[in-house]
Amino acid sequence: MNNIRKGDEVIVLAGKNRKARGVVLERVSADYVLVEGVNVAKKHVKPNPMRNETGGIVEKAMPIHISNVAIFNPATGKGDRVGIKEEDGKKVRIYRSNGAVIGAKA
């Protein structure tokens, strides 16, 4: 069971985008995630007439290491660690600070 998944709201702990919040768009690998609006780089793209694509400078979200992000806890307004607890025979993720279930409707 992964601590951070696609669709989670996270906060950046280190780097040039420190304290920025965003939603995880994709797990690139076991150690890297793509976060919306974080670690955006400008890339030069060549035109491809076969695909009807124009060239130019494009902003692209680059992966960030999973150790540099923490799941955002709306109750405390800070980043939090993730714990795993068994409820009704199923494993659920919880916030370590207050024990609330992640993604549960309040």
C-alpha cells in the first residue's frame, strides 16, 4: 500500500517550490511523482508536421522525489505522515497526527 497516490493533495517540503500545494497527477516510478503546478520547466519542442504539432517553448511538469512531498492534512493545515490501519477487514490510510481516515467524507 503506497503512502502517496494519484489524486492526493500534497505539500512540497524541500526545493525551489517549498510550501507549494498541488494534486498528484501521476506516479512516474516508485520514487517520483508528478505534482500539478510544481517543478515546472520550460522545454524546447520541435514541430512535428506528421502529428500536426507546432514547435516552440512549452511548460512541462517534471517529476519530484517522493521524499520531498507530504500529504496535506486539511484539519491541521500542514503536511502529515501516513499510517495504515485496518477497519472492517480492509486496510485504510490515516493521518498520523490525528488518526483521521484519508479521503473519508466528513
